[in-house]
Amino acid sequence: MITYGTNPGMGLAVTASLPQLESFTDATEKQNFEKALKYMGLKAGQGLLGMPVQNVFIGSCTNSRIEDFRLVASIIKGKQKDPNVKTLIVPGSQEVAKQIKAEGLDKIFAAAGIEIRQAGCSACLGMNDDKIPAGEYCISTSNRNFEGRQGAGARTLLASPLTAAAALLTGKITDIRTILN
């Protein structure tokens, strides 16, 4: 699953196409859909699979448990992230940050070219310098994709840690099943 719009409810299977405008019968829903597509730079009916992304954010308080980082590390171990994708790993707590180091996951992330940041909100909330530039897409494992959430004009696509791992390796929205098989 991945989101395409500006609220967590605007989601679909990673292999599916966005809804068509005609599928909305409620005027408010149709208006919200059109506004979201304009903000996100997308078109009704288009597929997301293969669309380039510039950023991947794995962490904050959602999908930043040690189990999530173990899973991502198992996918990327021995591989390099796409050089055009800025990737941030942000543990959900100081305890998880300690576990990442104790288990050597930090070395796997560093070898893949991924930066580990301090535990906290980071790019989930567009804090400090951890903002997604305007107009750029970010596959994010956080739980909110409202307009400007990760920075003014940032385009957030919520996804699982596995989908985020696939995107950081390929530089585009990728069905993780193609990497696992």
C-alpha cells in the first residue's frame, strides 16, 4: 500500500492506479481529490509504480521500532542506495538507537550510504534541517502526509518500511515483491 494524496486515507495498492475523477460522486470528496492531485503533481488514473522519488524517510514514532529497522537492514544488506535518493533513518527512541548500534544495523545502513539521525521527529514534522524540498517526493514511513508536513511544498507518499527500502534501492516507487523474488 502507498498513499497518493494529502491525507492518510488516500491510499491504494502500490501496483494500482489512482482513482478516476468520475469515481467520486460527492462534490466535496471530488474537490478534495482534485486539490490533492494538484498539490502532489499527479493525474487521475495514473499509476505510481516506477515513479522517481528523491527522498526516503524511515522513522520517527511510526514504523521506527527495532523490528522495522531489522527488516530494512535485511533488504539492503550488501547493497547501495540509489545515489539520487536522500535517505534518513530516524529511530523512534533512544533505546531503539542503542539497539541499532548494538546489533550492527548502523554499519549496514552506513555501508549502503544511508544517514542515521538522532531519535525524534526529524523529517516527519519537517523539523530542523530535516525538511523535504518543495516539489520533491518522499516515501515516508511516518503516519501523516498533509500538505507541508515534511516541509513547505513537500510531496509525501506514506508506505511501509519494506516499500521504503525498495524505493531507496531503486530510486523509484517499487513493489517490494520484485526485490524479494
